[in-house]
Amino acid sequence: MYRPLSDRAVQEIHEGSLELLSQIGIEIANQEARNIFSRHGATIVNNHRVIIPAQLVEDAIKQVPAEFRLYGRKQENDIHYHPGCFYTSTGGSAQYVLDLDGERRPATCKDLHDIMSLVDELAYIDLISLPIYLNDLPKESVDVNRFFAGLKNSTKHIIGAVYTLDGLSKVARMAEIIGGHNWKAKPIISIVLCPVISPLRLDEVATGILVEATKQGIITYNFSMTQVGCTAPVTIAGTLVTMNAEILAVTTLIQLIKPGLPTLYCSVPGLTDMRTGQFITGGIEYALVNAGATQMARFYNMPNWATAGRTDSKIPDAQAAYEHALTIPYVALSGATHVSCGAGFLDFVLTVSFEQYVIDNEIIGMVKRMQRGFEVDKETLGLETIKSIGPGGNFMGTDHTVRYMHNTLHTPLLSDRYSREDWLERGGKDARLRAREISKEYIKHHLPQGLSPQQEQQILAEFHDIVKDPK
């Protein structure tokens, strides 16, 4: 396990967060949320600032389930959050796509259908967080079309942002059509919200959607996206105490509305390049902050969403590879239950790339193999096999090798393992080109299985602004 914080440091961050919330409080633009806090003993000062007693926060934390389940449309895609698990997802919502012709352009509805088809085929990405905003549709049609694209083209659990209360209503109705009236008991979707405006503020619209979703019993992922050196102190400790206070405030609000509703500790920090003031995501400190946030979640016995695998590179190149590959293992090994691995992300999370999805799936697969470790017992030691082969022998054809090779050695999808001569004969393709070819093949041959014909027909009949087959 990778633990950058000592037990004492965890305690100091916890106590510092309670001090912030109980002394200076958090500004909440949404009146209904302020009223909920007030009814439970918080103090409202200067109209919008809510002073939250430490005991109110600590009581709320105790209500959060330590484990819960999310569901796909196939049993193998069900998610069981519990201590010791490790799941990965894509991230969202980028404004641009780097398409398979190498052109960066505003993302469209067709792009999302294609991305969903691709990611549904990538074995090491467990959940789908809808990754792009649909620039070719009016804003009132974006929410329902994003979830339709995910639910139609993938059987994995779908996580996605909604931007309006009407969008929440439509998406919940879509889930009901698919999962029945009791769909919240076995949720096939959950909602991403960004109510936090760092430092120490909750906005009007997203907080209002959070309140409504919580009343309905819909699980939400609520991010603190504080930025090191800009909307939080430049020190990692200062960032963690700010972010932790924000997450605890949101967690308290949820538990005050609906005690026991599953809630995740969601950290999505950013960094600042102090030479330029530019928001960045590829720095190694990204792993430090998220590993620290994971320790705080473990301290509260909460499942958590941590982030890793972001890059500031504009194309799937060596920089993108090392920035993704160096952050994911540390966050995974810190004990995060869910890591949004930035699959597909480039360019400060403004852009997604089809090729990068395939490359990141490869990285995630290797990290999962690292996490699994290996067993040492009588069978895996293979002493009898070693004795039978003896000095100078070869183990390639033994029963022991055949029995254990598939679950011992990771078999990559993308990596080239041919001799140089064979590689040249196959076209001498680099990883990006191989990833491009895999993307095209998966998209071309993907058969959507997320919706039955009857479910799709009913959804299209109820929601006339859904684009069925985007071009």
C-alpha cells in the first residue's frame, strides 16, 4: 500500500477541516440547502454562509454506508464498492474529440455513440462516466442524449453529469423504463454533479439538483475540483484540508436529507503551473493529492472516487503515456475503491482521443495485474515440477505451465511483442497507430446490447429530442 500521510497527518487534516467548517463555514448559494442545514442546527451568517458544527459533520459521516452496489445490464458488469475493491472508469465531460483522422474538433453526439461502443469492448474499464459534452445539440437535449448513448451502447454501469432539473427528471425516467419502478434499489445509472466552487462554496444550480436527486434516493458523485495553488493553498496539506472540508460539507448535506444514502468521497483536484498560472493535470503531485484523499476516505470508512491518469499532452504521445502511467499505480495502491483513470483524456481534460482509450486500457490492465499480486503455496511453488525437469530443463510444455500461464502472465491487447523482423513485416506500426486500428475495428463491429428493442422503442416514443442514429 502507498500511504503518503501518517496517521497523525490524517487526524490533523480531519481536525483542520472541522475547524474550517465550524469557524468560517461554507457559502451555499442554494436556499433550500441552507434551510436543510439550518433545521439541523447549523448557523446562517451573512445570508449565505453556513457554519456547520463539528458534531453535525461527524454524525453524518457515521451514516454513510461502507459498501454498496451499482449495477450494469449484465451481471459481470455489476459493481460492489467495499474496502479492498478497485474499479476504474472513464472521466467526463470534455468539449473536444481528437478523432480517428487526427483532427481536434468539438465533440458531437455521434462521437459519444462511437466512444461508448469502443469502451464497452475494453475489458479493464469497469464503469463508464459519460466523457464528452454534445456540442451539436441544444442544451436542453444534452442530458437525455448523453445517457441514451451510454445506455444503448454499453452494458456497463453509466455515470454522467446532468445540467438541469429537467434533465435529471428525464434521465431518471429513462432508468425507470429500463430498470422498472424500483430501479433505485438496483441502480443502473448514477449522477455526476459539481456543486463545489472552491474554495468553500456550493453553487446554486448543481446544489439544487443534488438536493432533488438525494430526495429521490438517486446516488450522486459530487466532486471537489479544488486547484493546488489557485483555489487552494499551494501545499499538498493545505489543498487536502480545503478539499476535505468541501467534501465533508456535501456529505453532511446528503445525509441530512436522506440518512444512509450511499455516498462517495470524490476528489478531482487540479494543479497550477506556477510559471504561467495554467491549470494542469499531468503533474506527479496529482497522484500525491489523490492518494492523500484516499487515505482520508479510508479514515471515514467511505468508498471513494479518486482521479489519476490525466495528461497535459495534446496527442497520444510519450508525454501522455508517462503522465497517465505514473499516476494511476500510486492512486490504485493507496487503496482507492474507484479510480477515474482519465481514460481517453488529453489536453488538460479538454479533449478525448479514441486511441488514448485503448492505450489507457492497456495501462489499467497492467495496474490491475500489479494489484492482484501472486500466490505462494505448494502448487504455485511447483517443487515437484522443478524436480521432474531437473537442471538444464525446459518448463514450456509442462502441465504446470499450461495450468497457470493464463492467470499468471498478463496478456496485452495493444503492446507489440514480436521480433523486430516480424514487427516490420506487419507494417512497423507504433502504439498510436495500433491503437487507432483497434479503435476502428471495435467501433465497426460492436453490437449494442444495452437496451432491448422494446425499451429503446419506449424511450424514443417518450423523448422526441433523442437522436437515434447520429451521423
